[in-house]
Amino acid sequence: MKLLVTGGAGFIGSNFIHYILKKYPNYKIINLDVLTYAGNLENLKEVENDPRYEFVKGDIVDEKLVNNLVKKSDVIVHFAAESHVDRSILNSGDFVRTNINGTHTLLEAAKNNGNKRFHHISTDEVFGSLGMDDPAFNENTSYDPHSPYSASKASSDHLVRAYFHTHDLPITISNCSNNYGPYQFPEKLIPLFVTNLMEGEKIPIYGDGKNVRDWLFVEDHCRAIDMIIHEGKIGETYCIGGNSEKTNMEITREILKIMNKGEENIKYVKDRLGHDKRYAINFSKIKQELGWKPQISFEEGIQKTVEWYKDNESWWRSIKSGKYKNYYKKQYGK
């Protein structure tokens, strides 16, 4: 099988590429990534010379390029997205362009090249915010996005479904909770906190720190996507959760404990605009239909994650200094 993975130089995409190449010796992967600030080819150093792996620098809105790559592929696994909520609040244009227009370009190419199998990775943020006593999101939860980021992802979900109903495109969608683990860009909560502490900086907590998220170790997410691609029912959506609801303060204290730091390292900052109070995922559908459930507890996963950032200091320092942007030029001479 040949997979076209969009956004494979990002956090979840690069973890997925490592996972697939390790599990399936006969699979091939084309990684299409435009290398925005969040795309980092250093994530894929270990596989860059693997004959089963090919990297293409390009934009998912480029119709000609996308069409040529889809033609050569059996399955499209669509990770590529602008994903940081704070950035979407400051400038939403890139989110509309990539997350909506880019998804449309990929869907058209899939449709026009023999109705290729299409899996779309989305987020639980499309469902809006939960009260503390509300039941968790599931596949039937109404959409209620609260940020330009989540609105753009909701739009792309609707487009993907429309291509199934209108064109019989063989699609699946997955909506996941907050991922964490190796190779996560250090603007995100867990790697930001870990790397700040390693640099002797304080860790910023929005508002009162009581916002709740469900945390999913990235390797568990990769296993779920693998199962959906191979065994998922066409036209269906699957919610993927980590069964680990934590407040931001609980996350903070866990990291401080692992790193032997005290709460004097916390600084409280003004809350994010439109900050959703709680996300939670009911993953009973994928558990019942495909037999998936998270294998890595939060306690184990956060320990592994902190250790990875400690062991890979040069990786995140390269990002924080901006040097990682030169890696593509160094490797490909362009």
C-alpha cells in the first residue's frame, strides 16, 4: 500500500510515519508538507534515507502537485492543518486557506483519480465547550466551534462528509482529543512547560488553570488511525480519546513533580479569548467496532514525554532558536 500523508513533518504526522514504516515493511509513504513554522524535517531524520519514504515539499492547495501525488497513492491520510488556537485568533486567514481550501483540493484530487480512500484527521474542538457535568463528546454531538481554528476544522469535516454523500468518496473522519508526546512543537502546553522549566523560565497558565482537556498519547492516536484506515466503516466518524481528563493545573503539577520543581515556577497570565472550559471524548464507538482503546496511561505517557524532551534537548533548542528551518536546505539543497 502507498500512503500519501499530508502534513507529515508536523507533530502527529511524523509520529504516524514512524509508526507505519515500523509496523508495515511493505508500505510506502509520500510525505507532502509545505514546511510552515510547525513542519520540521528533523522529526523524520531516522527515515529520510529509507527507500520506502519520499518527502515532497509542497502546498495542499497546489492542485497540479496534489493531483500528481494522489494519482500515485492508494490512501490519503490528511493531517495537514494550521492548528494553534492562539495564532488563529491573531490571524485566521491561513486557517481558512489551509484547513478549508486545502482539504477541498485534496478531496477533488481523490474524486478525480478513481475515488481514492481518504482519511481526515480532525479535532474535538469542533464540538465546542462542555460544562463540568456534561456528558463527553461523541460522534453525534452537534458542532459548535468557538475559535477560528475550530471553525475551519469543522468546515473541513463537513466538506469531507459532503464528498462521501455526493460523490461516494470512501472517507472516514476521526476527531481526537489533545495529543502529547515526542516531536510536539514547543508552543503547545506540555512541551512549552517542560522546555521552559529546563531553561529556567516560568510556565504560563491561562486564567485560573481549571480548564479541562482529555489527553491522548500520540502513539495511541497513531494506532487508532491505523485501525480506522484498515478496518473502519466507510462514511463513518470515530472519536478518539485518551480517557485522561485533566485540568491545566493538574498537568502543571504533574510536570513540576517529575522535574523536581516547585509551584513558584508558575506565572498566571490573562485568559485566552473564547477559551473553552472543558473537552472530553467518549470513544466507545471505536472500542466496540474496532477494539481500540488507549494503552498508555497519562502517568506513563507524561513521564515518557518529559524524558524525551530531556533526552532531545538539541531538537527543541533548534526550534526555539529557529535553526530547524535550515534543515530542509541542508538536506535537499533548495
